[in-house]
Amino acid sequence: MLQVKVIREEKQRIINGLRKRGWSAAQIKIIDQIIGLDEQRRNTQKDMDDSLAEGNKLAKSIGQMMAQGQKAEAEALKIEVAALKTKSKMMEEQLNTLKAQLDELLYSVPNIPHKSVPKGKTPEENKVAKDWKKPFPALADTALPHWDLAKQYNLFDFELGVKLTGSGFPVYRGKGARLQRALIQFFLDEAGKAGYEEIAPPLLVNEDTARGTGQLPDKEAQMYKCDLDNLYLIPTAEVPVTNILRDEIVPAKDLPVKMTAYTPCFRREAGAWGAHVRGLNRVHQFDKIEIVQIEHPDRSYKTLQGMIRHVEKLMNKLELPYRILLLCGGDMGFASAKTYDFEVWSGAQKRWLEVSSVSCFETFQSNRMKVRFRDENGKIELVHTLNGSALALARIVAALLENNQTPEGIRIPKVLWKYTGFKMID
RNA sequence: GGAGAGGUGGCAGAGUGGUUUAAUGCACCUGAUUCGAAAUCAGACGUACCUGCGAGGGUACCGGGGGUUCGAAUCCCUCCCUCUCCGCCA
């Protein structure tokens, strides 16, 4: 969520940013509402504080009168204080209402795109930041999509998943299961080498945590919920990992904080089914290795580039054709200031699949979560948060299987051999 | 799940209705001393919001929420959490 102070002081920049996201003039009116409400809030706060201050002062003098035995005077003052109390109570209620209204409006304003983010509303307006220059893998006309390969080699089973759970919960088996584990291990090892601390977080989180990264209140329908205990299954490791620093003040010398985590991710994907969602392209449960950085505002965009290079390295080592998109204002996630998407070429489906999304959120998340750092002068400021998938498994597996199919079987990239223990699926 | 104890600043720990602007110790920071350090001495040492050009002033916060009272860390209600023992269990 944006800081009210920033909206107040840099109104024009905020409005320009919302335009870049494709907001209409009517929608942008919310900014004036916010500024108006904030002014009311501040005035009410002042009045309440004044009234409380007077009450405190009187209460203290009552204490002194009692001590000196001036009972009558004390009684008179009590009546006065009672009136003040009613007044400040009323103002407190007003203040709470104003705060709630203000928060509701603030929750509905997305992050402001970085100046380098292209204007646009739809995915078609995303900019290709880095294209795939080499030829795509040469596949025979008889090349199979991954869901058929999975059947042929018994790698994973959707029907069985339906029996156990429901659609979108694949059961991996044999070499398919082993390949999953190999990729997880490989990605974690690479992140570790790059200086990320490995975290194994809980897969269920409480309400505060879900609110911290912005899953609540808006995206509640995207998460699975355990009603009995009021816990949510995480849609991404970003949720528990970023929340580790919620309400903390980090010394500047500790920045950046680099963390990585492997977790299964659970997504209801309500209403997201349609074309192109066969096989592993979209599932309710998938494995992902997430990288997270908590960084000094001066360095965050440099850090973003570093994270991009990390993901690129993974794609190269896995010998997968990929391209990088710089998302336009309208296609970016709500909380992001700048996002790069990685897409992998899926040889048999002949289409790009999104496998990673690397973003800088500036202070949008840290403001809500109150993650701050103390700079050299002792001043407290919000940190910038960044995260990215490095990488998401299901679609990587889809591309690996499709691109590497040969008449003899499916070739495993060399870098995975030591993890899989086999070089071919046949 | 049962019984008991408890939640106070970065940490430890006092405080059971009124100069508590939360004692004290440790840690951290600054200064003195020192060639330098240790030790010692002195000082500073929370967060958020409001207000002021600023120095500063105000308000709230002792697990969360509510209540009693002129006045609550302190009394009452409620929820959450932690610890110990017992039970169950990978």
C-alpha cells in the first residue's frame, strides 16, 4: 500500500503513475478522496489529542487535590473531566471510522510503476527486454505435448490426482517424481551459491501474515483456507518469507537480506480456467523456489538486475530457450513497481510459458508490513522488497519434457544428472 | 485434550490504582581516560501519529480487544500466545 504522505506530497507523480497503469480520470479521483480523508483524519487526531491532554492534566490535579484534602474542589473537577472524556471518546470513534475508510481506499490503489516501465494496458504491450536469438529445438512433427509424454513414460498422472484430490493436483511418479526433486535441489543449490539463506517456512500462515504481503483482504478467493484454525495455505513462499521481517527494523549494514525457500504453492485459481490450461500449464499445487531480497532503496533496481541474471543463469544451465519481458503498466501485478517475466519456449505446444516473475515492490509491501531499516544517521526508513521465482517447477518440467524429446527418450540436461541419477527418461 | 504458571523496552528484570516523563542491570551509541585497547567514569539510549521553519510540544502504546475509574502496566471481562507437567502422537 502506498504511503499517504507520499500521495499528499507527490500527488502529480502518483496520478501519472496510475495513468500508466491505464487508470481513467474517473478512477483517479480516488486520490483526491484520499487526500481529503487524510486531512480530516489529521484534524480529528489533533482535536482528540488536545482533549485527551486536557483530561490528563485535570486528572493529575485531582490527584494532588485529593492528597491535600481539597475534596470539594476535586469533585467539581471530576464533572468537568467526565465531559471531556465523552468528547474524546466520540472523537476516537470518528478517528477510527476515518482510518478505516482511508485504509480501504489505500488498499485499492496499486503501486506506481517505475519510470522505466512502458505504458500499456494489455499483455500485448509488454516490451521484449531480451529475445531468444538462437533457433528453437528441432522437433519432429510427431513431437508430443508434455501431457502425452507423461502418459507414455508414466511421469505424472492427472486422473489419479482427481481421484485423490481433484483436478489440477497432479501425482508425480517414478522418474517424474525424481525429476521434480532434482530440480528443487538444483534450484536451491544455485540460490545458496548466490548468497541466499535457505528458509524452510510453514506452508500455512495466519491472517496477519496473509495481510502483510497483500493476499488479504483482496485476494482471499485465491487462497485455500483452513477455516477451523483460521489459517491459509500459502500461494507462494513469498508470503511467509517476506513476513519474517514484518514489524522489524533492520540495521542498514544487514542489507540486503537475501532469502530463498522451496515450497509447494497452493492456488485456487478461481475463474482462471480456459484455453491453454492443459497439463502442467496451470495447476492448483506446484513447487516453486522463490528468491527474496530486502534492500536499501538506493540499490534496489541494481539488485533487480542481479536477480534477473540469476534466473537467466538457471535457464541457460537447463538449456532452455527463454525470453524476458518487461511488463507494461497495465499488466503488472498490483503491488509491483517493475516486473520482468521470464517465459520458456514449450517446443511441442509451440508457445511461451511464464515461469518466473521478478519484481521490485519498492516500499509498497514494506509499508504495509512495516519493514524498516535504520540508516547511518539513525533515521528510520522503509526498505524496498524484491522477489522472483527461481524457478517455478511445473511449467519448467513441461518445457523440459517437450523440448528434449528424442526417438530414444527424453534427454535430461547435464546439470541435473547428479540430482536425477539418470540421463534419459526412456 | 487436561492441570498449573506466565506474557513489561534489543535482552534480563522490578513495579498490584495517583510526580511511572516504567526502577535497575546487560547490550548498543557518544565522550573522557589510553600510544591503542581492556577496565573505569560521564552522558545518550523505544515506536507510531499529530503539531511546529526549528528548538520543541502533544497523544497513544507494558500480548490483542473491551470494561471499571477523575486517574490503569496495576482491578474486571474476553481472546491470543508461551512455558512446565500429564495424556495422545510422527
